[in-house]
Amino acid sequence: MIVPDPNFRPNPARAIYVLGLIDQTLVERVTPHIVSACDVSREPITVYIDSRGGSVASAETILRLLQSTDQDGSAACRIITVVTGHAASAAADLLSSGDYAIAHSESTILYHGVRTSLNDPLTMEVASVLSETLKLSNDRYATTLAKKSEIRFMSRYFALRPGFAEYRTKVGKPVLPDIECFLGIVDEQLSHNARQIVKQAWRRYQRYDALLDHVFKVRARAKKSVFADGVSAARMESAMLRSIIGFELKNHKDDPTWSFRNRGLLQVNDDFFLLQEYVLSAFSEQFRQLCERWGKFVLGPAEVAELDKLPEQEQNASKLAKLRPHFQPAWSFLVALCHALQEGENELMALDAFWLGLIDEVLGYRGLPLTRYFAEYQPDPPVDSPT
């Protein structure tokens, strides 16, 4: 029996409408409605979206208003976002920011990188600064999107995990890694455009793997002082750069036309930030919380009992060490996917966004593994036996 939970259900009576261009005019129109709804109660607020995007700053202003507290320090209202037609650019970011994100079945969601317009002539110096600024902005939005999508993505991952063994049998690869099983199953549900985005993300993920494998092998051979705690950032980064240069030389040893002058330095720069991105995400507090939240789906009773025997101060580190191999590939792929969505124009159908963990529900489709079911399902009351 399903008992509707208002935390997962759109409510037009407590709603704002983000329609058309997201700009200051829209902010001025919806602000009174948001303030009034938050003042009346702390119940969920629904945000209906049909927008091609607009100002990122205006979208963030709307989100800040929705997530505001009151004079008593009350918790922010839960936000339910619903795309009814299109959610593109800043509107797509707003959709993903919802605590529960829903899409109408025929809606589309479009992600792309940060854009800017120039009023003055473009010089080499301006172009260099602009390029770096746009790259940093894209990296920031990719990381933010990964944080917003982590629970959704991992929910898809663990919903499909029981079918990995069957998929390995189906494709005749008994030792296929879990992440490839997941992507293989999901691929069957995706549109052509979404498959291309996943392929782009997979290439980035594979580069993670190859680069990390090389760097960690170099690290294992290096003096401990170079990578030890307390070493300055500059020394650590210099060690990373040396290993990255070695990685690029190894990859291009059979290409006589390749050089650092000919795009080689650009690749080293990309590798450096790719490695930093991995370290920041793989050893972050969020990753630790991810392992804590989903660990019960991975560790068996014997492993749990073994951890329980350890002193309390050792349990967390040992648990993380056991869980990291299970979670790191999925988390790294999610980060790679969010970066891929910041490159070019990436239009997704509603079902694409669901299976890639960017939204929570698609209206009109039955049989999808929805987190809402866990909150709303109530066992049927026992039926009295006839006397």
C-alpha cells in the first residue's frame, strides 16, 4: 500500500513557476511568492520549470531564497522541482538543486558549459584569462552537480547492482567490473544523445584510471618524504607534475610528431587538474559520508563482525579502506559524467536524466526504481481470519 508523502509530491497550492527567461525580472516576480510561502509554513515548496535558461546569478538568487531560514533558525523548506517542458542551462541547474526532482515524460533537460559575452575587443591577454576563468567555472559547476546528484546516482547504481551477475553471464564476461555492468545495463535504457555523453564521460574516467595507476606507481617508488603528510603543497605538486610528464612521455613514445610544445603542455595542465580533481573528491568528507550511507549494501556480515572487533578509532579508517574499491569507480564516473555535461550541448530526455542520476522520477513510467517508494510504502494491515 502506498501512502502519499508530501516530501515527494508536487503541491500546486505551495508552488512557484519558473517560466521563460531566468533574469532579474523573474526574480522580482517570484520573490514575494517564495517569501510568503516560507512565512506561512516550512512545508515543501514546489518549483515548476519550463525555461531555456538565462542568468546563472538569477537562478542562484531564487535558490537561495527557497533555501532560506527564518528568525527562529528553522530548517529550510524542502524543495520539489518539476520540469514540465524544458529545463536548459541555468534552469537545468535549478532542477537538479531540488531535494526531489521530477520530470514530465516528454520534457527535455539540457546541460552545457559556462558562457560569457564580450563588449570589448578580444586580446591575447584577455583570451588567456577568460579561458582559465571559464575552465574553473565549468569545473566548479561539474563538482557542484556531482554533489547534488550523488544520492540519485548511487540509488540507481544499487538498484541495478543485484543484476550485475546476470549481466556478466549475458555478455560472457565473468570478471567484468561493477561499473561496466552498471553502464551496460543503463545503456539499454538511454537515447542516442545520452549514449554519446556516457561515452565521453567513460573516456575521461579511463584517463582517470590510467593516470592514477601511473602516478601511484611512481608514488610507491618515491621517497616517503615527498608524499608524506606535512609536505608543502608546492613539493607535492612538483612530484605530481614529474609523474604526469613521465605518463605523457610513456603514452607518446611511438609518436615522433608529439612534443610538449605541440599541445603537450596543454595536456600536462589538463592531467594536473584531473589528478587534483580526483584527490579532492576521492578523499573528501562527502566521499566518506557516501561510504557511510551506502556501506550496508556492500559489506557482508563477516566483514561487519571483523570491523566490530577493532578499536573504535581504527574502525572508520578500516571501513573506508574496505569500501573504497566498491565506491570509488562509481563516484569517479559520476564526477566524469558531470564534467562531460559541461562540454558542448548535451540534451537529455527525461528517462536519460533519470538513469544517469540527475533527477529522481519521471511521471508516467511505472516500474522505475524510485526512492519515493521507500518513503511511501506501508505494509498492508493484517486481515483477520474468518471465524
